[in-house]
Amino acid sequence: MAPRTRFGKVKPRSKRAGSIKSDYLNLAGLTARGWTAAMVRDFLGRPDATEPNPRFRNAAPTLKFARARIEAAERTPAFAARLDLAARRSAAAKAAARRRRMEILRLMADEEIPIPKLTPALLEARAIRHRDVRALTDPDPRTLNRWKVNYLRQQLARYDPMIEGLFGRVGRADAEQSLRRRVFEAIVKTYPELQDECQRQLRVCERMRE
């Protein structure tokens, strides 16, 4: 059924628009076939057609390239050589990224996480003061344990500075997860009574990451 305009009149379909969709590919379609931006520039040059961006009215138009020209270029020996080169470069980049990721994880595994042993009274006082200097009433045990773990993570474990040091580096997400787990393990090792709270916070952090 033909689409209607806002005034209720039937708007005829454009044969040209239908032809563009079937006989032309945009840049996303070319990328899916293994083309890079440089390959598009060198083998195709200027687009054969354009159409308005379907999602953003003021955005640049969508570039369309004739499928016949695309397929003709893909049959040439020069294109086959460039496609092979692009695939090898992509594989090399992915391998390098994996190596950097493993190196960051190794560095995180070697990073010392010192958790000083404080007396129960001192840890409680510092945790309350860290949470709210105006807190005058005694919190319940579960709340107090949460404050203690938060204090140890943020004030004594150098947790945030270590994470910030990973900004913009490959493997940050995996290293962050590994470091977070090691921080909780170090807290539990020094303060076994906080094990339940550490496990709870770790579960929460991992759910947020999913």
C-alpha cells in the first residue's frame, strides 16, 4: 500500500528511490564487503548518487555507489591485492591489540595492593567520617561494613588512581575488572569479617559492567 502524506493523500512511491536501494550500496555496505575508506577513494572515487540521511534531517547525505561499478572493481587484480593487504593489516592490528591487552593484565597482576591493618575502632571511625562527617548516630552493622569497604577501596588501596592510569589504553575494561577483584580479595585477606560485603559489592560491579 502506498504511503500517505500528513494531509491524508496517497503519495506515490518513487521508482528512482527503489532503484537506488537495490542497485546501489552505501559506505556501510562497502565496509561489510571488506572495503576501506582508502579503497573507496582509489577504486570508486565520487559517489554515483546521494539521498537524505534517513535518521537526521540536517546530517550529510548518504553516499551511494553503483553496484555494477563495485563488482567491476572487485574483479580486478589490483583490488584483490588491496583487499589482501587490508586483511593482513587488520589481523596485525588485532594481534597487537591482544598483546597490549595481555601486557596490561600482566602489569595489573604485578601491581601491589597494600591494605593496612587498622584496629576495629579506628577503621569504624574513619569509615564513618569518610561517609559523612556529620554522622552522629551509629549505623547498623551491614551499613557500617559497606562504609568500611568503600573507605578501604577508595582511600587506602589506591584504587581510583590505578584505574585512571589505564585511561585510553587497550585492555582497560579487562584490567579494570581484574584489578577490582584483586582489591576486594586484598581487603578480605586483611579483614575477613568484611568478606560478605566485598562479595556483594563485587557482584554489583560485575552486573553494572554487563
